[in-house]
Amino acid sequence: MAQLAGVSKATATRALGGYGRVNAGTREKVLAAARDLGYSANAAAKTMNTGRSGSLGIVGRGITNPVWPVAFQGMVDAARSQGLTVLFAGSGFDVTQERKAIDLLLGKQVDGLIVSAADRHDAAHLERISAFGMPLVLWERRVPGVDAPVVESDMRSASSDLAAALLERGHRRIGFVSSLALPSTRYALGADLPASIIQDKIEGLLAPFAAAGLTPPVDLVRFPERNSEAIAAAYHSLLDDPHPPTALVASDSQVAETMVEVVRSRKLRVPDDVSLAMYDDLSWARLMDPPLTVIVEPNYEMGRYAAELAMDPERASEERTFSARVILRPSVGSVAT
């Protein structure tokens, strides 16, 4: 906050605490900076005196995705090892809600923030946090212009590995569905998407087609609203296409649940009629008949590492990309070429 107001830490502390000699103009600059960051003056002054509040703030879509609690536990374990508590606020991947969540956590005087950004094209609030000097770590989603380490896995390479395995088995029509909920529900080659992780997944899936001299199936990418009815409609539209996909890929386990329901409702055989794959490896995927092919990432380790970076700003340069890998299971079969 002192940095944002352009004053020393001692001056900012006096202005926020209402004591000592601080001219009116300087006091107003400090209070304005506090308002911009959602800080209450008394709590901010106390935190600037002590240097710590003993808590770590996390902002993500929510806890409904079954994979998220695994990453969250890694963050909690790392924080506890340093004597910190964890405060979580859900954004629903809505920028307005994300700003409110961040303001709430800043008002609680957290010592650091981990944020899974809703939209990398609308992130001025994250740039301000970074400029202010608050320890910030971006979770799985890169944001241009924000000077903060990113903890993510190499989804582009893993996606390319999955596509290569499908191409080797004769698949040329691969459908991909993500609940990114864009104004245009269809994808254009090279589109600049609001979530880097989804862009990496799609571009990774399509890259092997160009390398093999094949036309990538961009017409089979869908971005429905974030509800099961819209996701089901997207899968039905793919399967009703005059040239339907021979393989379907879900961007996460929640989308995959609807994908499986649609396939079963149409009495399609897996993998004889259509092959299936998803991102995330949950127990139900292994228990399916046949077991579902997945792309898996080390969620717990990533979560723990993100918290370690957020608690130790001196390690900000230790940005790390984790490995993701394909686990091929019988849900992927071969097709005649």
C-alpha cells in the first residue's frame, strides 16, 4: 500500500492509524490507496506495524469441481506448516465476483494471494495487486501484464500426446467441449481465449493434425454455458453432425460426467461407436466400463507449491511448470481409416 501511495511504510502506517505528523494531501493518498485495495484503515495500520496477518487468501472458481479439493489440501498443508490459516473465496470464474472476492480477502489483511484468474483479458485488478507488492501467485492461468509466478502443468504437451494417440488409432474427427461459456460457442483457429489453460488444451489437441498434414477439426470444438443442460446440448450437436466425431474429449471431470450421460442416452458403445477421454483422473473414471482415458496432473503437489511461493515472495522467480500425462485406457479404440 505504501508503494501504491508513493510514500514510506512508516508514513503510510501513521496515515492509516491516524497518529503522528502527516500532511492532509499525503494522508488522502494513503487512504485512497487503502480504498482501492479494499483495506480498512485500522486493520491495515495494524498489519503494516506487524508485517503479517497470519493468513493466506485463495480465489478460485469454487469447490464443486472434484479435483479442486486435492489442490486446495496441498495449499492448506503448506500454509499450516508455516502457522498460517487459509481463507477461500469463490469467483465462479466471473470477473466481477473475482474482484469482490479479492477485495474481501485484502480486507482481511491476508499475507499472500493465490488466484485462478477468470479472464486474462480483464485483469487490471490483478495488475494493481502485483504493483502494490502483495505476494501473488497465479493458479493454472497465465495473465499478460501481471508480474506474478504461475503454477501450472504442461497441458499443451499432454494434449498433443492424447491427440497423437488418437491419430495413431485412426481418429480424424475429435470433439472437444469446455464450459468456458464464450459469446460464440464455436472455436476459430488461433482464437485468443480468456483462459490460457483451455487455450493450451485446444491448441495442444490440434497441433498434431497440422504436423501430420491433416485438417484440424476446429468445427468440433464447443463452449457451452456452465450447466449440464447446455453441455449435454453441445455433445448432442456434435454427435448429430453430418460428419460426427469418432472421439470425444471433455475439458474436465464435470463436463465428462455429462459427456458419459449423453453417450449412454444414445446407446452408443464405447469405444466401438465412439472413444472417450477427459482431463482429470477421478476414481469413477477408473471404475467405468470400460475405464476412461484421462490426462492427469499432480494437483496436490501443485497446490502445495503455489502456497509456498505465496508465503515466500523471495521465491517468486521459482515459477514452475509441472508435468501432465496421458493414461490410455480401454475407452479409446481404433477406427478404420
